[in-house]
Amino acid sequence: MKIAIGNDHAGTDYKFAIVEYLKSKGIEVTNYGTDETSSVDYPDFVHPVANDVENNKADFGILVCGSANGVAMTANKHQGIRAGLSWNKEIAELTRAHNNANILCIPARFTAIPQAIEIVETFLNTEFEGGRHQNRINKIPMGC
């Protein structure tokens, strides 16, 4: 499995912890996020992640910023991207099972790092249920 990850300044510590977790599971990671804590513009880190997912260079993407709203909005402008904001493992599970999300967005200011790892683990280990959920996804326009 290959994951593309991106973050802004609010998500730097989270990104480091998530990357360490993913690598410990043998998952290949491409880091597009900042490694600094000084202010940056999150779209600069979202677009490369979304590009990798939409072009099948990554199986999934993970984005981390303060609220995760901005990264989710930006990613969802891309063709074929379904980015879901998850602040706990239950939401992460539903985002995958019901919405077939391919990018996970984590709000660093509203989760703790151990919780973020649990969210990532749940997201990656949940399968899309299909069925009635696929019918609903088919009604979502695909990007811009």
C-alpha cells in the first residue's frame, strides 16, 4: 500500500507520528507536507496529495491541518477525490464504509496524536460497503 500525506504547520507533529506508524506497518509513504511549524498555505500541500490519489500513484491520501476543513474543501475540488473529515475512529469508519473516501482529513486542533493514529488505522482497515452507498456516491459530481 502507498499513502500520500500532506499537512500544514498545525499538523507537522501529527504527520511525523502518522508517518512513523505507517512505516512500522510496512506502508510506503510520500510526504508532501511541511516539516516546519511556521505558517504555510495548506493548498500547497493538498494538491500534490490529491494528484497522487486521482492519478493512482497512491492508494489513499492523508491530510492534516488545524480544523481539516480547508484541506477537505481543497482536496474535494479534484476529480475522483472523496475527502472526508474525521475527528474520531467512528467517523473514519463511516467515511470509508459509506462514502468510499480516498483521502482522510484529520483536524489536529481537535484530536490528540494517539487518537489521530487510531483514526488512520480505522480508515485504512475499513472496506467500502458498496450497495446502496454506491448508488449515492454515483450521484456526487466528480470534481471540477
